[in-house]
Amino acid sequence: MVSREAADRGRAWLIRALSVLVLLLAWEAAGRLAASPLAPPASTVLAVMARETASGVLPHHVGITLARVAASFLLAMGAGTALGLAMGWWRTVDLWLDSALLLLLNLPALVLIVLLYVWFGLTEAAAIAAVALNKLPTTAVTVREGVRALDAELLEMGRVFRYGRAATLRHIVLPQLLPYLFAATRSGLALIWKIVLVVELLGRSDGVGFQIQVYFQLFDVAHILAYALAFILIVQVIEWAALQPLERRAARWRAS
Amino acid sequence: MGGPATAGAPGGAVEGVVTRLIVDIREKRLAGRPVLGSLAFSLDEGEVMAVVGPSGCGKSTLLRLVAGLDRGVTGTVRWSGEGARPVPNLGVVFQQPRLLPWRTVRQNLALAGADPAEGERLLERLGLAAQADVWASQLSLGMARRLALARALAVDAQALLLDEPFASLDEGNQRLARAVLAEQLLRRPVPTLLITHDLMEAVALAHRVLVLSPGPARLLFDQAVPPGVRTDPALAAATVAALRDLAR
């Protein structure tokens, strides 16, 4: 017997798949109507993607970009979470760092990238630092809000029953912060890979951003779209295969 | 009252560690407003003291002070005992259950430092054995309150602080929870502060009853409960009536 829940999930998947199919068909039709190399149909872009994948060029560049995304993501999430925890917990830390955070939050990504490249040269470290610094303030702000929303009564309970620092963090604080951490992760992933592309375009000689720069100079829209699409697919796979199952697992206790 | 008798008189020593609570509050303010007035009493080893007063009179504030969760007070709130820490190991039942909804019933006990065997026994006694591996978020309020009581009793506490531990339990579970508490106090007599607004409950469980005025609470009187009360329903009723008269 198929449970109602499974049937519901099946139906949701079907609608999702159909919506993607409709999108692809609309793109295909529009591309064929336009009949211009500047607006290629879906089939052309997918063919380019297949060719570039078979030759190994696309996997090479996508791999490099992915590594940069992972490095700057881990850096931004780690440092941003630590900062947000400290700022949410201790008012003095918050007062000291709030202005700097606001500055960083409002500094355009491009300015930060250019400055770091000027100061530290067109290096890998500068590139990753630039991306991480762009994401760090939003993570810190999100986690700080999470800490401010912590349930004071549960923290008192932990004190009375002598949970100790590690157990308090793990069993009382972290479960309450998870929704904020997931929000930061999700927005972070979306933001970071876009900024990585700009960083690569401006100062690296490999990666998806670099390839897009090359094909921009050739006005080769099919290649530009093929690289972008490949990356969108990968980010989507991360969402489906890692983020959503993790989130479901973390929210098990909410299910009735 | 049908519950089993608690220790007739204070004095059952717990492994040589004597824990005593001394309270001498002159005033306690919250946000500039007085919530507690002049209030002095001491709670001795193995003694059960009921604190009775109208709702909102500051009983829970008193419990927070005694638990060391709030230290801003004019006067003293002090625990003493051999090698005493500022606050001893406490078993606390808060007014709200304060469970971790994202942990199971059993994990809630274990994380609070409950003795595993004692935890299982209390779950069984309080009718929660079937829920041991259920998320605490899925318990009804009555179950959550019984788990909160189990948690307070299962940790190796040097003193118990119980804030209306039987509130929002149905009749049968209230009787059950009272019986379990009375049993536990007999087995392991530790100084216990029982906050309640029910004089009958106070008389049934405590050696002494402290009656507070409406907030900011002052101590109205501090009355010993006659030893025979728990076996003699007529005496219990008379005691409650006498206390009610005094409180008026």
C-alpha cells in the first residue's frame, strides 16, 4: 500500500519535473523563433555542454570553481558562525564589531575583490578571501539573530541541571540555531558561487568565470549558457542530495 | 489524602552531606518594582517546606533566587553544607516543563544527569515507560509535566525545588505524581521547597508550611504541620482550615 505521504511526494515530484520540461520547451521554441547565435535554443546549449563535458574541459573548470566555492564557503560559514555566536552572546563584542560588520555588509562585492587583488596580487588566497569576506557578514548577522532568539528558559534549565558548556552548545543552543544555519547555508551557496565567477573573471586563469570571460570576448552565448547551466545543475544537486535530507533529519522531532 | 506518608520528621541523613538553605531577604526588585518583601526562613536537612501564596505573589521569583538563577537581591540567600558549592546539585521542576523538544524522553533524563536505572524506574512509575523513545515535542502537557518531575527526582540532587509540580495534571495523574514524590522523599530525604497554591497539597507533603502575602510577598507565618496529619484525614482537614483562617 502506498501511503498518502508518499503519494503526495510523488505528485510533487511530477509537477516539478513537468515545470522543468515546460521551461525547456519554451526556451527551445523561443530560440528557434529567434534564429540567432546570440539566443541559442536549449538543444544547442545542451549539445555544447555534452561536447565540453566529453572533452574534459568543462569538468576541469567546473571542478576548480567548485573547489573555490567550497573553500570560501567553509571559511565564511565557520568564521561567520563564530562571530555571530560571540556577538549574540556578549553585548560588548557586539558593540565592538557591529560597525565593522555594517561596513562590510554594505561594501560592494566588486570593490572588495578589486581591493584584495590590488593589495595581495592576483592570487588564489586573495580570490578566496574576497569571496569569503563577502559572505561572512550576512552569516554573522543571521547567526547573531539566532542567538538573540535563544530560549532563555531552556538555558536556565541547562544551568540548573549542570549541562556544562559543550552539552549546552550541542543540545540546547545548536538545535535552536539550525534553522538560522540552514538559511545562511542556502543563501550563502547561492551568493558565493556567483561571486566566485566574478573573482575568476577578474583575476584567475581558470574556472567557470574565466571560461565565461573567454566566450564573452567571442560573443559565444551558447558556451556561456552551457557553463552557467552546468553550475546551476551542480548547486541544485547539492541542495537536493545534501541540504534537504540534512534539513529533514534535523526537523524530525517537529513531525507529529 | 491517599498518598503514602513522607518522613515523619526531618532528619534522615544523606551520606553525611548536610545541606541547608538560609533565606533572609529584605527586598527583591524586578525592573524597579518590588516583587518580594521581607522574607526569612531556613530549610533544614531532609525537611520539606511548602510555600503557599496567591498567584503572582513572587513564589517563582523566590525559587529563581534559591536556584541561583538570579542573584540580585537585598539580603541573603545562601546554601550551606560540607564542602558546599554556592549552589548544590538541584532537582528542579519549573513552572513550565522546560524539556528539550528535539531530544527523546530518555535523552532528556540522561542529559540532565539522571541516574539511568532511577530514570527508568521513575518513567515506569509515572506511566511514561511507553514514551521513553518518543520526542519530547510529542508529549501532551500532562506527560511533559510528569517527565519534568521524573527528571528532577532522577538526578542525584542534594535539594529539590518544585514549582507547582502537579499543575495541569488530571486528577488521577495528580494523585500518582504526589505518591511518587512522597515515596521519593521517604527514600531519599533532601531539603525540598514545594511551591503550591493548594493548602491541602502543602499539608499532605510538607513538614512546614510558609504562607506568603499577596505580592510583593512578605512572610505571613511559618507553621509546622502536625506529624499525624498524613494518617488522619480529619486532622488534615482541620489543619487546612486552621491555616486558611490564619492566612485571612
